Amino acid sequence: MVRTLIIGAMILNGGKIALRGGERDNQLSVPSFPIQDCRQRVFHASLVRSVTRISSRMKGAPMATTSKRGFEVVDFEQIAGVACPCGIARRGLADTRDVPFTVHRVEISADAQRHFHRRQTETYYILECEPDAQLELDDERLPVHAGMCVVIRPFTRHRAVGRMTILNFVWPKFDPTDEWFD
């Protein structure tokens, strides 16, 4: 079942999630419910988006955790690297339920593959790169250097040109089914 809602706010408070918004012209208020009982996910709060029940492809996935501490630590050296269209990614915060994004340390190879995302916004923070490194964003090439930050919105075709190391903040959390190629 897919229902399109206008989400006015997504409130995370004390381990509970509450959605407020409207469906077409009718006002809808969804009461708070414990995160662990959440059977829906919101792809983009404050935008018109689909709220869907977790699909069967999510069955058997490891349960996310919620820390009782007021902070989270990501040690990229302790995270196994996985192949991605850009090179090798070490993805942090994927299993942390109360953090709405993932952060990846990505070693980008010289031959990154052009791709796009339909739901995810990526923010690249360049840690280091070759002097002539660039990002290809749709049909434009942007020269980059260490210390730059670039926000890549959904549907923007992109790839890195040249070797670089970045921190990639992905919101909402990274979903491997949201990588598309032309």
C-alpha cells in the first residue's frame, strides 16, 4: 500500500516518531508510536513523498540500534569497505535508528561510474584529491579541491573524475536499490 502524504514535520523525541501532515485537502494527524514498532519510513520529510510499508526485501535485514548515549562514534578503520559506483565505500551509521542519514568515507577511483539517485541527497566533503580532480554533475564539470563541500540532489547524474577521498553524507539513509545508471 502506497499513500502520498504532505509531511509537515517528522519529530523524533525520546525514542518515538510522530508524523504530522495532510493528505490532499484533508488534515491527517498520526499519533506518536515507538520507533521499534515503526512499520513505515519517510523518504523526505517536509516534501510530498511516499510513505510505504517496509517491503519484503527488508525482511531478514539486521535490526537497527538506538543508542542510549547522547552521541555516536564512527571508526571507519573498523568498517569493511564495499564496492560502489565510485570506488570503495565504508558506510557508517547505517544501523543507527535515530540518525536519519549515513556517512561514508569513500576512496574514489579514477574511473568512477556515472549514476544518480531518485530519493537520496548526497553531500560530498572532499578530504583529499588530485590537483586536476573534478565532479561531473549532469553535463557540467566542477573542479574540486580539499575542503570543498558539494550537495548533489536527487536525479542529478554525477561521478568523480580523478582520484579523491571524500566523506559522503547521504540523506535519507543509503539504500543500494536507489542507485540508477543511464
